[in-house]
Amino acid sequence: MKEDMKNFMEAVWKNHRGRFIGTIIGLFIGLSVLVFGFFKTLFVLICAVIGLYIGGKVDNHEDLFRLLEKLIPTRFR
């Protein structure tokens, strides 16, 4: 029984990785909306996307200060 489940999960991961990850993410977002509400979940998702964007810039060894100069208008400096 355990071995069959392990083989099944390996086959699903190998052949349908995108669908599997999408299902897990969808389940997480759906539960978050039910537990915390739509706007709180939306806020967390927006923060995660911003973090992903900044993290991608750091991974590409881009200067964060230049990024902030692009994002923040000069009238606020």
C-alpha cells in the first residue's frame, strides 16, 4: 500500500508537475480566502509577488538602490 502510493506520487510529480503545484497553490489560496477573507489574502499575495520581484533582482545581482530609484518618484526623495 505504501509503495503503491509512493509510486503514484512519483508518477504524478514526474508527469504532471505543473498541475500538481497549481493544485496545491490553488488549495492554499482557497483556504486562505475562507479563513482570513479575500482582502487579507490579496494583501499577502501582493506582498509575496513584490518579494518575488525583489528577490529575482537580487539573484540577478542587480543594485537594489537603482531599483528603488526607478520605483520611487523624485518628488518623494
